[in-house]
Amino acid sequence: MPSFRISLRTGVIVPFIAVFALAVGLLSFWQQRQVDRLINQESMRLLDAITTASRQQLVDYLETPLQVQHALAEALGQARLYTPGDMRPIYLHLLRAFSQLYAQYDQISVLSFGGVGGEYTGVRRESDGRYRLILQDDSTHGVLQVFAGREPVAATARSFPGYDPRVRPWYVHATTAEGTSWSPIYMVTGERGDVAMSASTVVRTADGMVGVAAADLRLSTMGRFLRTQPLRGNGYIAIIDAQDRLVAHSLPQSVLARKGDAYQPPALMRLSDSPAAALRAAARWLERSAPADGPVRMRFTEQGQLYHAQITPFHDPRGIDWRIVAVLPESDLVSSIRADSRKAMTSTLVLAALGLALGLWLLQRAIRPIQVTAQAAHRLARGEWDAARTLPVTPLIELSALVDAFNHMAQQLHQSFEQMRALLQFDGLTQLLTRSGLVERADGATADGARPAALCLLELQNFRSLRDDVGHHTGDKLLQAVADRLRAHLQSQALLARSGHNEFAVLWLQPPACEQAGSDGQQVLALFDRPFSVGEDDILLQACAGMVTGKLTPGALPEWLRNASIALSEAERGASRCVRYEPELAKRMHGRRHLAMELRQALEKHELQLHYQPVVDLATGTMRGAEALVRWPSPARGMVPPCLFIPVAEESDLILGIGRWVLHKATHDIAAHLPRLPPDFELHVNVSARELIQSDFVMTLEQALTSSALPPAMLTLELTESMLLDGGDATLQRIGAIKALGVKIAIDDFGTGYSSLAYLSRLRFDCIKIDQSFVRRLPASQADTAIVTAVLRIADGFGVQVVAEGVEEPAQAELLSRLGCGFAQGYLFARPAPLAQMLACRADMKAAWACGARLDRTPEV
């Protein structure tokens, strides 16, 4: 018999406990390593996120002053506002630009200009939003004065004698740097004693350098976005320069410090002198490390707290060599992960000892229900919602809870799936089908094969502007009213859907209804002939439609919707309120897109040209003006007619670029030849509706007049009658702003719209241009003669001049002159031609009329 014996219980339990203890020890070691790894990964991720966010904010914060002062420098140079000894034109420009264009940029504190003669002016924005004028010129007797407001009121001024902008860092740096750059950090002259840095650029005119324009950025304002960084927590963010001096930090204290004598000016404190101990520790580490081109990470302990830090270079070739320092306490990164980990391990050990006895007994009984639950989960993932019914009943509480939780989860998933399916299929506002819901219904209806169908895609015209006028709430109610009317008249015949914001789809799948809808889509548009009642308002909507008919095959509805959208686009262009899709429409759309691409390239490559057609005084036969007409001599297409490329430009944003180019080119052309033109010469430039509604149109117009030096009274903008009618009060306000510049307004194509005399009386216009459709049949047509006579009487009543367009026959000109029409243009006098050719042939256009010169009858466009 062996002298050493153990019981069976011991023989089983001891090895089990030894294995369990080893497993727990390994688990604890692995868990600790995982916690450390998690902390390191989280610190790297969070520090990278903070640095990236701070870097981007810093880039945005610094880029704006650079762009602002660069724009100011160009504007001051082009406008030639500098006059030695007189800064008034410049500070008025700075004040207008600061208060109207750049007021939203809080980081800019001062916009300024220093002249080569020692003059200086600037506009400073205070913390309460007020603007203060700073001025040094002959009016201040060469003394720098800071006024209390925008006006140079001497009683409110504070004087600082001896100031010379030409020795200030921002001025000196700009004269030595190439292009726009940041100055070194410097002390601000004045009563506030702050430090700042400036984005500065040399201002040049044709005569050379006249001064330096600058936008000041006070370092005291840079820490705001660092303090509001949401990821910072209890950590610190600092920005330091190449000498380790603080540029900004997330602490509320200033980055300035006084050393030595209290009367000495303050200076930027070093990172090692920061109020935050963690930043001082980072500075000590930084002093011991070698410079690096990329991010540098570190860990250190300060005052019993473990910190993670990252130092990242921030370079800008325009004068910035900084570093971003981010320091975070480990407690912010991991919260209570370590304490929770220790508690979890202790709890595990305690519960493990109790569970050893039950573990072996419960193991076999626990495995089977878990396996069944896993199988049910796989079935649930395949969409078999009855899988929960196969789960066994178990007396074990934990497993019973698992089964109950699984059943509850299955029910919630089923409900969520149905709700999501309903959201995908039905529009929440109108309760109509959505686009995907319509596709699903159509696929179900055609599952057995193709069937006759018709699709009508409706769009509410001008709905966006209407919604802006009546409000979004009323706009939603209006959409609901449209849906209700469609339901009331069409739901029994077709599937209805809201396929877009202001777009509806009607799909007929019944053969009789398909034939009716395919033959005439007007039945749907007829529903919009009556106004829609929304609250106390009755609103009349205009709609257009695109139709597709034929055999609908399974899965083909998305293609039908695309084709209907192409037909709808054709209807929007005014060809008809209802357009049926044909393959030719797709080809046309592709052609328009290709033409738009070529037109964009032509605009970029400066292929467009301006031709001018004279406006002739019928009484004297002399030229009194000219209309600027854009022409496109395409290298691939030849001379492209404006009737082809202008509509394509108006459908895109190209019309804005073309319009700006025409306005700039025409004003500069005419201004360059003013000595060769009559003193009462008028330049006519067409303006599109897209241009007129732009918020910066008046500013663009003013810049064109300023840069060209063309007198505003010599410019007439031609607006179509329909444009004036569609614009409403907004158009009247925009015309008022244009008139305030001294520019004249002409109503082009008069007689082709539906304007009322009451509406015309509200317009401040200077000229009426009779559309050529009324001139073409003169003098044979009595009706057109009567219309022209009526227009002339209306113009006489309003006291405006009249220009007849499209005059091609001497008899037409003679009749117009007898009726009292003062001016005309057309092929009888001259075809549109380049400016040099028009000026060479302007001698006596009445002689050409009297001789009955043979003319090319190609229609004028």
C-alpha cells in the first residue's frame, strides 16, 4: 500500500483548482496587457483626433485673414485709392468691406493700410461689435489717432505721436516677402498693449508699390477654439513657436508675462513657464529631445497623475513654424477602466470558487439549450421570425432568461423591420408610396411577366420659391393637399407615390387606364387647374409632366423613372406641359450635356467673343448706342448660334460666368473707346434671371463700373418682360439697387409677356425695346402697326425712350420714325460685329438706310 494516499475528491478537485488558478492567473496577466494596450491605443487615437481637429481649426482660423487682406490689397491696387496724405478713400473702403463683407470673421481684429509716405489707416472691431477708425494722414497732422467710432471726430480721438507704419514688423515683412505672408509676432501700438500677428501684402498699382495692406490677428483671441475643443476634457492644448514660446493655449490665463521690471512691456511666456504643471513637464521633455519632422508622443507622470502627450509640427510656408502640443491625463482616456478591471477580477475569483461545484453539474444541461438558441439565432438572421417558438423550456433561471431575452429580441426585431419597411415604402408626410415602395409594388405586379403600363412623373413648378414665400409649414400642407387630390381622383386607377421633394409619380397597371393615360397625360395636369386650399389660403400651382408608356417588365421601373425624368426635363423647358418620352429625348439631353461641357471649356479657354450691334437714332441716322452680344466661334463646331448655347448655359451655372465675363468685357471695351463715341452713347447688356437673383449681382456690377471707369449713365441693362413679372417684390428691390448706381434699365422683348400697366407703373425703367416679332411684318400688318403705336403711346406716357428691334427694311424704319419711335437696331443699319469693325463703319448709318443696301436676311439672334 502506498504511504501517500489522497481521496478521489482531492484527486479531482486539486488538479481542477490548479488548472483553474493557472487559467485565472493567465487571464489576469492577459487582461492587464489588454488594458495597457487599450489605454495606449485610445491615447493615440484621441491625441490624433484632438491634434487633427485643432490643426484644421487653426488652418481655417489663419486662412481667412490671408484671403481677406489679399482681396483688399488687390481691390485697393486696382481701384487706385491711394492718395498721398489723404487716407479717406481707403478707410471708407476698409470700413465698408469690414462691416459688410467680413463681419462674420471674428478672428480679424483690424484691417489696415500703411502708405509709402508714412500714412496709416485702419478699422478695428471691438468686442461689442463696434468699429473704430484709426487714422494718420494730413488731416491728423501726421499723428496717429484712434477714434471712438467710425468717423474721424477729433473730440473722441486718442493720439499716439511718432508712429511710422513703415518700420512696423508687418510692413517691413511684407516688403521683403514674396506674395501674401504672415508677419512675425509683435507688440501692438496703442492703448491696449496687446500682441498680434498680421497677414500682409504689398499694394501695387501701375506706378509701383503704394503701401501695404494687413489683417491683424490678436493672439488673445486664438485660444477660444482651443478651450472649446470638445475632445479636450481635462487636458491641455497649446500652440508654441520655434522658440518654444506660447502662441495660444486652452487655459483662461494670458500667454503674456512680465519679467523683471514691472514697467517693461510684457512678452510671450515660454512653454516651461506655463501655469499648467503638465505643460511645464512636456516642455522639460521637449528640451531633452531632438527636433522631429513628424508627431512625437510621450508619457510622463506629474504630481501623481499619468499623462499622455503628443507634439505635432504645424508649418505654413507663408511665415508659420509652430507646434501643436496636446496633453491628456490618463484618467480622461480610460476613466475607471483599471479600477473596474480589478473589481471584475476579484468578483470573478469569488464567483469562480462558488461556481466550481455547480459548474460540472450544469455544464451538460447548459450546453444543449445554448446550442438550440444559437441555431434559432441563425434562422432569425435568415428572416424566419417563428424561430423563437422552437426554443426549449429550461428550469435554469439563467438559461430561461436567455430564452426570454431572445424571444423579446426577436419580437422587437420583427417590429423594427416592419416599421423600417413601412418607412421605406410610404412617405411620412403625404402617406403616399415612396420611390422604393413604388418600385417594389411594380415588381410584385409584374412578377408573372410584362404587362401594359403607363407612368406619369409630375413636378410642381417654382415650388421652392413658393415655399420660401409661404413658409415651410404651409409648404408641407400644400404637398399634403396635392397628395389628397391625387388620391381622390386616381387611387382607384393607379399607384401613387411621392418620388421627390416636389415630385409625384402615377403608375397605371390596369389595361383600360393604361390606354387612357398613355393617350393623354393631360388628365393628370387638369387636376391642377383648380387652386389648393391650405388653411385660409387658396394657392394655384403649376405642374408639368413626363410620360412613359409601354410594356412594363419585372425590374424595369427604375429605368422608366429615369426616362420619365428626361421627358419631365423637356417639359420644364416649356416645349409642352406634358411630354412623352422618346429615345430622341435622351439623345438630345446627351447632346445638351456635351454642349455644356464644351461651353464650359470655351469659357475657361477664352474662346467666347463679343459683337456689338449699333442702336441708331432714326431722326439723324447716327449711332447712339450698341448692344453687346456674345458669340462662340467653336474650333470643333464653327460659329455656334446663341439660340443653341444660351439656353444650355441658363440650365446650368454657366450663365453666371458668361454674364460676369460679358459685363466686364463690354464695360472695359466701351470705356477704352469713349473719345471715339458720342457723349450720350449707351451700352446695352443683357442680364439673365439667374444673374439678377444672385445676392452679389449689384456688387459685381459696381466692380465692373469701377474697374472700367465707365460712367454708370452710359450702361443700360436689358431685362426681359417675363423676368420682371416672375420676380415680384424681390426684383423691384434689386432694380432699385441697380438704379441707385446710376445704371439704366430697359425692358427687352416688350409685348411678348403679360405685364399690366399697374405693374409697369411700379417699375423704374428707362427704355422699352419693341420685340422684333411686331416689327417684322411692318408696314403691311395693320395689327402690328396698331400694337407698335400703342407701345409708343405707353412709352410716351411713362416718359421713356423706345428702341425697335429687328429693323431690316427702309419702309419699316420710315414708318417707325413717322409713328414717333426714336431709336432702332437691326440689319438695315448694321449686323452685329466686333467693336473695331462697328467703330469703323459708324460714319452715317442713315445713308445706308436711304440707299436701300442689300442685306443678308439671316435671322438675328
